[in-house]
Amino acid sequence: MASAATAPPTPGNLKRIVAASLIGTTIEWYDFFLYGSAAALVFNKLFFPDSDPLVGTLLSFLTYAVGFAARPLGALVFGHYGDRLGRKKLLVVSLLMMGGATFAIGLLPTHATIGTAAPVLLTVLRLVQGFALGGEWGGAVLLVSEHGDARRRGFWASWPQTGAPAGQLLATGVLSALTALISDAAFTDWGWRIPFLLSGVLVLVGLWIRLSVDESPVFKEALARADARKAAADTVEKLPLVAVLRHHWRDVLVAIGARMAENISYYVITAFILVYATTSAGVSKQTALNAVLIASAVHFAVIPAWGALSDRIGRRPVYLLGAAGVGLWMFPFFSLIDSASFGGLLLAVTVGLVLHGAMYAPQAAFFSEMFATRMRYSGASIGAQFASVAAGAPAPLIATALLSEYDSSTPISLYVIAAALLTLIAVGVAKETRHRDLADIGAGHGAHTGSAADNDRRAKVHRV
């Protein structure tokens, strides 16, 4: 029987918690993806004007990748304090940091005004964005996962995941509207600043909603147990990072491997496509943005459906389906883009994102169910964000470099297929988690399956 601290919230409270996480993650991803789209469209001209166009794009994607490099540090810092102080407090901090950095980018002078200081300042602000996003994801999905029950956790926890396509939808929609309403010259001159400055308004809305929700009951119960043990001098609580690396290192490796295909395919499909479609396929910038815009709406819609399916058949089968599907889709993906038709481009991106959703939807519940409560923020964040350095960060860079070197999409397809194979191996060796009780894991049970003797031994291991 659930304790009072861990009893499921009422449907109204749970929906409010889901809404707070979704709106917050949407704003965070809007800020992050806005930079990626701007890097593909205008930053090469504004901050690296002395370079060859493709080299300028590579340099702008390099500053884009810097944001990923800061995400593991954000995961470590936010994970540590999120496991010590609570999920809600750290989510407020991450939202303010991300929004402030994005707003500042909208005010940033370009290379024409201050020279080489412009790309330096751009890189610093990108680092702040990455640091904030590194702490956002883990807290947002845990706040929902720890409020719900195991029966529908995959469905409810998938809603914060829709923040990624919602943010992409919002960022691409604003850029698409601007490019349709103003000339290319005006967009390059001043129009690109508008989406970044809008972030200030969005952050105020997100902050107001996020402050209205309660802390995770599972975390509060785990904190009370830890305080009671400390008062009784029964044990000394380990640092969350130390506990994760000692007791959950296999789970961290599984999470990193699971993210390879998910992360790489997403940034190839949504960021690199703006380069490939407009250069190699000869598609207009507006057409490419519209295709990503519509496909992102479909992506948003299918993620909760994939999450619900993971509640019925398990996290692993859905995840494996997505990884295999993305790998098989890459050659048709580029063939459709090469057709230079809007229908082909739209089909390529939409199918790619639907298959990506099969990995992304169960990921929140899957990662949450791997770790004990007092190290869950650290464990989930480290596994997710360390993968971003090897996967999402270099994906547009590698894809652009391969296109420049071989003038063909074939090496890029093989690159994504290799990532899909890594993910299939990682998820294939993982244990199914959908029946685990997050409160029991936090108390020392259920983090792994096994005999009663094993669970008794693990109760001591997880007493943190």
C-alpha cells in the first residue's frame, strides 16, 4: 500500500505537474533549438563572415556543439543539488539561466560591430545554455515520474519529452514566419534577433507555472528517511555522484548507449537537414523550415502514444523498434530529400521523427526506473547528458564534414546506422524496468531484479 507521502496525486494535480514540466522543457528546448536553426541559417554570415560559406557553417555548428560540451557539467551540478535539495528548486534555476542566455544572444553585437569578440561572446552564452539544459531534462522528467504510478508512468513521463518537438515547433515556426514576412536581407540584418528576445516573455510564463507545483513526494519521503538515518548515526550518506558511479555504473553505460541513435538521428533530421536540403538538394530555406515545422507537430503527437505503448509492452521493445527503424530509414530519408519536392522532404522528416519518437518517448520512464531516488537526478542526468557530447554535439559537424568531403549522403547514412547498432546493443542487454516502483528503488529494493537474498544485499547497497 502506498504511503501518504507517495500516494498518487489526484488527476488534476498530476496534469498541473505535467503541464509545468512540459511548458518549462518547451521553453528550454525552444531556446536551444533556436540557436541550432540560426547556426544553420545566418550565424555563419554574422559571426564568421570571412570564411567560405560551408566552412562558416562548420564554425557556427562548432559553437552549437559547445553547448553540448557544457551539458555534462550541468548534469553533474544540477544532479548533485537536485538529489540533495529537490527537483523543483533546480528546475527554476535552469529555466532562468537558459532564458537569460538566450535573451542576451538577441542583444549580441555581430562580427561587423565588435570583430572577433562577437563569436567569443556567442560561445560563452552557448555554454550557459548547455549548462542549464544539462540540468533541466533530468529534473523535469523526474518530477513527473515520481508523482505518478508505475501503471501509466511511460505515458505521463513522455509528456515532458514532447517539450523537445514543441520547442522545435515553436522555434522553427517563429523563424518560418519571419522568413515569410520579411526579406532575407532584413532577416539577416535584424530579424534573427526577434525569436531570441521573445525568450524573455516565455521564461516569465514558464517561471510562474513552474513555481506553482509541489516537490516530488517520492523525493520528500527519501529525504526524510535519509535525515532519520543521519540522526540515528546509522550511515553516512554518500555524494550522489559517488553513489551512482559505484552502484549504477552499468545503468549509466546503458543510458549513454541508448541515447546514441536517438540523439544523433534527431540532430541530423532537424538541424543538418537545413544545410543539406538548401545546398545539395537545392530546396529553399522556407521550404525546409516548413517541412521541419509540420513534422515536429507530428512528432509532438506521437510521443505520448509511444509512451503509452511502453506501458503495455515494455520500454525495451518500443525503444528497440525506434532504433532499428531510424537505421533502416536513413537511405530512403536522403533519397526523398534529393527529389527536391516538398512532399518528399516532408515524408522524409516526418517518418524519421516518428521513429525517433519511439526511442525518445519511453526514455524518460526508462532512465528514471534505473536509479535509486537519492541518486536518480544525478544518474539519469549523467547518463543522458554525457551521451550528448559524443552524440548530439558533433552530429551536425560530422554530417557537414562528411558532405563536404564526399559530396554524398551515403557516409552520413552509414554514420546514423552505426549509431543505431550501438543503441540496439545497449538496450538489448538492459533489463526491462516498467514494473519497478520508484519508491521501492529509493528504499533499496527493485533497482535490479533477483532473489530475495540479492534484494536484501542491495538494500544495503542502495541505503543512500
